[in-house]
Amino acid sequence: MIDQEHIAALAGIVGDKAIVPGNSGMAAYQSGARYDEGRAALVIRPQTTEDVSAALGYCVRNGIAVIPQSGNTGLVSGSTPDASGGQVVLSLDRMTQRFDIDLDNRTLHAGAGFRLSDVNGKLEKHGLFFPIDLGADPRLGGMLATNTGGSRFLKYGDVRRNTLGIKVVLADEQGTILDLTSQLRKNNTGIDWKQAFIGTSGAFGVITECVLNLEYLPKQVATAYLVPSSGAHVMPLLRAMEDRLGAYLSAFEGISGNAIAATLDHVPSLRNPFQGGGVPDYVILAEISRTWEPRQGEQSLDSVLEAVLAEIWETDEAPLADAFVGPAHEMWALRHALSEGVKHAGKLIAFDLSFRRGDIMAFCDRMKSEMPKNFPEVTIRDFGHIGDGGVHFNLTVPKDSASATEPDFERRLRDWVFAVAVDDFDGSFSAEHAIGRKNQIYYDLYTHQKIKDMAQGLKAMTSPGDLGSVRFG
Amino acid sequence: MIDQEHIAALAGIVGDKAIVPGNSGMAAYQSGARYDEGRAALVIRPQTTEDVSAALGYCVRNGIAVIPQSGNTGLVSGSTPDASGGQVVLSLDRMTQRFDIDLDNRTLHAGAGFRLSDVNGKLEKHGLFFPIDLGADPRLGGMLATNTGGSRFLKYGDVRRNTLGIKVVLADEQGTILDLTSQLRKNNTGIDWKQAFIGTSGAFGVITECVLNLEYLPKQVATAYLVPSSGAHVMPLLRAMEDRLGAYLSAFEGISGNAIAATLDHVPSLRNPFQGGGVPDYVILAEISRTWEPRQGEQSLDSVLEAVLAEIWETDEAPLADAFVGPAHEMWALRHALSEGVKHAGKLIAFDLSFRRGDIMAFCDRMKSEMPKNFPEVTIRDFGHIGDGGVHFNLTVPKDSASATEPDFERRLRDWVFAVAVDDFDGSFSAEHAIGRKNQIYYDLYTHQKIKDMAQGLKAMTSPGDLGSVRFG
């Protein structure tokens, strides 16, 4: 809880309109979109960087903890207040005053409060988009704070790669504004400080504006479902596709049969694309795309993909057991339904792991072999971004099982999966969801002391105040 | 100068073989490849990260200044010793013990001592390359320390974008080794500390190993020289190319007629590609490429480029005055000869600027109009990477002119060009050459105090010792 005096002072700073009134108004800011709930002392919604600065400075001077909140679609309790009721939520949802497209520079300078769907909606008429493809619809500030990746990472990279500049407010007594809103693609005149604020969950400052790289929208897309001959054939298949298709290849997503089965069960409108009504053990959704319309005498992209798959089919390694090109919207509809689909197959315990690409299937094999004896009630329903090493390693247990109710179960399961992923495979315990309160114990466990010390040093010299959900250092 | 005792101690640490004997042996390490000369107290060439650590720790404990040196091809006095004779040069040229290609991951884990040409030579048989295209042939450590860009930035990005991990030795009393050699493409579990060492001239630590992203070699390339209807037509032309060609477009280089003329004069074996023996005011070298062989029924890439240029020719904006597709090796031979070519047209004063793309031609116009009255003896011979906003704004004065001998001339010229580029156009005074001793005064001039303070803080917590050529903070 914070004093009425502080609430009045903050209202004076950001204006009454920027104070969310009452508990019912605050409810939306206290719960994450999918998980997780806390209690806020106050929710403020400043409209300008200057107001963020004034409010943040005030909070630091008065020892008030602040949680920056953007779209609140994260999965690791990064943007919701904790249960204490003592944290002020600083929502970015009104930071939408600036939206400047520079067509020559192919960049967008925007407030951090825009949703991804809004951004791409406004860009469409220019034939451009911000090329981060996600199931969720976050706001830009949160995308930067978590460095989101998504399904087209393979072609376009993550948010870090597509960010030219940011404006950030530090949680120091002055609410210092760092204007790093460079419009330049190349600039090597010192430390690239924006990197310290990207993917670090808002602990070092609140991003209020950003300058983003834009890409031209694809004008042709072709998609196929590929069934690899075995798990060991997934990498040869990826390499054969990359070798032949290069920058055309815009997605190479792996999906376990268990994830597909759960999703088809849950969403009856989805058609089972596989012959005979069964579902293969493992499937790849591959997409190729290009930015032009087919010209006279040129093959359609479907034909290109079919020709490439026919070549790969004939190679000595014979990586394909089945493959068919089909309509993109239908193929992606199944892919995009997976997150919700697996949630309905039981109690979900979700992991967002990443590996060297060649280790993904080995890790999955290890899990398949050891899970039954360690956690017999668990079903593995993984899917993910094989092309960039990411795996949404999603597990379910029956909702009425002993595991679902055992208080310590999830912690034991997480400890074991992370131990195998991080210790044995040099993988990451958070590929694209960042840390948040949820992964704090694993940051503490897996981070070297020197790195923690450096993080603490960075914290002290940027935002010494109590900012964000993660304790670095 | 340093004591014989220290020399003996360092020889004991890195081994006699790693000590460069005598002044004649040291000469190669005291001069940059193109500019700049200093005097070293000692040159050491350790072979392992552990030896770098031991040597660096010793130097820090004994107050000895160290200059890390890689290929020494830089242009800003970043890797040569100063004139004092008191600095130890730490050459990375024997750091070539590790060269591990991971074909599945499409990455290379290599020692920092490999030259770019060696790296790409070894990768060729796998159909892969490290996609940074430069005129010079630096070693990897220096490429990381300066975050080099080059001619294919538009498609593949800079070194930063293509680096997954590094191993770095800090200049502290222990010579702390930070092992950040991640093989992961996605990992958001804390601060991405490697970013602090990329592009910062070795001031915060010595990079000894790196993990790099590789790309498949193009199997088809098509190039064209384009003559824009005017400077104002360059951006519409770029946008028309990007819109139609997307990720195919791998270079869009601008070249002034003055740079071409100087180069044709200097290299008689180069053919003048333009009709009638004249040279246009401004030319674009455009390249498109893809990673597959043409398949049956598919157009050659030359035909694709011709068709696209024909379309653009017909657009209402009429951005093209002339355009012709031609042999890649010949078109690039002229482009790659420019650096040397302009050097022979007089005394060269070279700038490595960058801008928002839409500002490049406006900046060049401003210079063309104001240069004659401010610096009448200067000829502008610019060329550069229009696609990413970079301009090698190279100027010459006749070798026997008053300007060439006036001691203060270069400083006055630099001050003015940078003032226009940075203050008036929000450009960068070093797009891809980094800071070095040469740009130190402009770092001091153009960097905000808070950023300097943060840099100093970072310096204190990473490498408090006297390391590198740049004073941050």
C-alpha cells in the first residue's frame, strides 16, 4: 500500500486522467493476459516521456516500487504487480502520441504503447510491416523489454535486430531521460547502450519510444507440411531447405503429433490435414515467401516449393516421409491454434527453451525416454521454431491427476527439465519469454557470479530505484 | 618504455615464442595497414585465452598499458601503439587454434586471429560464408571490436547481427575470462553482455574467440549500374528496388563520378563501363543474389533484374536515366578499386559517415554547394553504402596545394564536415570504422555527459586497466 499523499502527488504529476480509478478499473492491470495475478497500489497511465520521467523520479525519491506494464501478454510474470499491493503499475498503454513512418529510411518512430496489430495495420497501406510474428498481440514497449522472437525469426530476426533506437527513462531520482532514438542503421561511435534495455524486462529503465526497422510485406507465400523420415532427419531437411532457398525460407516450425492431436480435439473447425485421419509423430510447417508478384514466365512460389521438395525427396539422405504444399491460411491456422490447443489437454506446464539447432531433437528424444520414469503422468506436446533453435516444450498432466494437485510437482518438473536443458545441452531456460518473476530463481541459479555483479553495477548506474519484476545481480 | 624485468616476466607468462624479437620484428605491429605509425614497448602474441588472461592480469597489476591488435587494417588508429613507446601490443594473430564449424547450427566457433579471407576460404567447401563483405582483410577480433559493416550490410547486416557469442578477457588484476560463447540464436535470460564488447574498440576487454552466424553462399548473382535521373531520384529508385526485390537485393552502392574518374585514371586495366567514355555524376551499383541454381523453366537472375529495371524505368517517377546489367566481377572490380583510386588523386581526407537514408543526397548536395567557398581546393569523391545510410565521404586536395601543407587544414575541415553531418543531419561521425585515437576528440565532443558517465562506470566494472586506444567516459 502507498499513502494517499503519494497518490495525490502522482495524480498531480501525470494528471487525474492518467490515474486508473478504483479496484475495478485496476483489475485489468493486475492480471496477465494468460497467467498470473497480483495487486497494485496504484495504476498510472502517463501519456508522455516527460510524465514518465516525473512520475518515476517521484517514486524513486519516495522509495515506491514501480512495475512497467505494456501489453501485459507476457508469460513469465514480468509486467504484473506482485501480491504485496505495494507496487505502482506504470502502464504504457497511452504512449501512442508518436507514429512517424520514414519511407526512405524504412523505419518507424513510435510510442511504446502501440499494439503490434495496430502497428502493422497502419503500415499495410505502405506495403510494409514490423516483421515480428507472434501469436499474442503485445505492445511495442513490452516487445522490446522481452526481445520477442516468433515464427519468422529465421528470416527477419528478433526485436533486437530490428531496433535502431529507443527512448528510455531511468529509475533514478531525476527520472533521467536517455534519448537513444537514433535513426541510423550504422553508427559505431561508442557503446550501443540500447542493447542494455532490450530483453531485460524493464529493470534498467522504461522504454517510451522506439525506432524500428520495417520490411516489405511478402507478395507471394507458399507453405507446406513436411513429415520427416525420423527425428534424425529434421536437421538434414532444414539444411537442404536453407541451402536451396536461402532468404526465401521464412519459417521452419516443428510440431509434435501430440500438440496437433490436442489442438484438433479442442478446435473442431480445424481440418486434419493428414491422410487417413491420423497424425504423424512430428511435422514441419515450412514457409517460403518473396516480396514480388510473379512476373510473366516466372514460376509461382508454390511450384518453386514443390520443385525444391521433389529434389529433396530424391536425395540420398531421404529426409522426407511425406510432404504436401497447401493453403497458407489453413496451415498457419493450425500452427497458431497450438498454444490454446495444448492448454485444453490438461494442466499445462509450459517451457520456452532454446538449443543449438542440432540439439533440439536429441533433447526431445532424451525427454521422451526419461519422462515416463521420472514424471509418468506427463504428456509431451512440444512445438516451436526449429529454424532458430527455439522449442515451446509444453507438457500436460491430466487435470484430475495426482501431479496436477501436488504442490511441489511443477517446481520438481521445472528443476529437472531445466537441469537437462541448461546443464547437459547448454540450452537456454528462456528463449524468447525473458525472465520475469517466474524465472527469477533460474536466473539466480544459472547465472555466473561475475555476470550478476556486472548486472548489479549496471543497475546502480542506470536505475537504482525499485523498477520491474526481475532482480538482476 | 617498460623495464626489462617486465619483459622477462611477460616472456615467462606467454613463452619466448610469443615475444616478438627486436625492432625490425616489431615494425609490422607498429604501423597500420594504411595509415598511422607508433612505437611499442613490446609485442606479445599469445596463443590461448589463458595466456591472454595471464598477460593482461600481469599488465594491469603493474600499470602497463596494452593495445589489442588484430588484423591492424583499421582506419582510425584503433590498434596501433601511440608514439610514447610505453604500450604493449597484444597481437591476436596466433589465436587460431579453434575453428569448429557446426553445419546444423550454421555457426562457426573460431579463434579471434583468423583473417576474414581464411574464414571464408575454409567455409567455401560447405557452401557457407561469413557474410561481411569488406575491401580490407581484417582478423575476426578486430571485426568484432569495430563492428564492421561493408557492402552487403543491406542484406546480411553487420558483425553485431551475425555474432552469437564471444569469449573475452577483461583488463582487471585477475585477467578475468568471461565465457559468453553461446551457440544459441535466442536466449533472453539477462543482459546480452556481448553487446558491450562489440564495436567498442577493445576498451572493455580483449575478444579471443567468437561464435558467428554463417549464411549460404549465393549461387546466382546479377549486377547492374544504374544512373539515377538526379540525386533526388536515388531514394525513389532504392524504394522501387526494395519493394520489388526484397531480400534478393544484396547491395545498393552509390558512387560519385569524381570517385570513378580518379579510379579509372589510377587503374588503367579497368574498363570505363559508361558509353561515350564519359562518367555520370552519380552511379548506383545494384546487386541481387539468391542461393539456388536456376531450375528448369525459371528465369535467370539477370533476366529478373532486367525485368525489374524495365518496370522501374516505366514508373511515373522515372528515376532512371540509364541502366545496364553486366558482369558482376567487372562491376565489383571498379567498386573495390575506389578506396585505392581516390587515394591517388591527391592528398586524401577520408570520412566514414552515416545518415538516415533519405538524408544522404541532401547532405552531399549541401557539401557540394558549400565546399567551394569554405575549402576551395577540395574535390569531393564520395562513395558508399546508400542502402544502409553509409557514406565514405572522401575528399582530396592537390598534393602540392596550400591546403595539403597547412598544418591545421585537416582539423578545420573535419570539424566543419562533422558539424554539418552530426549537428545538422543527426548523422554519425563513424559509421563502421569505430572510434580509435583518430576520432577520440569527436567522441568527446558529441557524446552526452550521462552516456560518458555510464561508459566510465562500465569501464570500471569490466576493465579498469589501461586497455585499448579509446578513452571512454
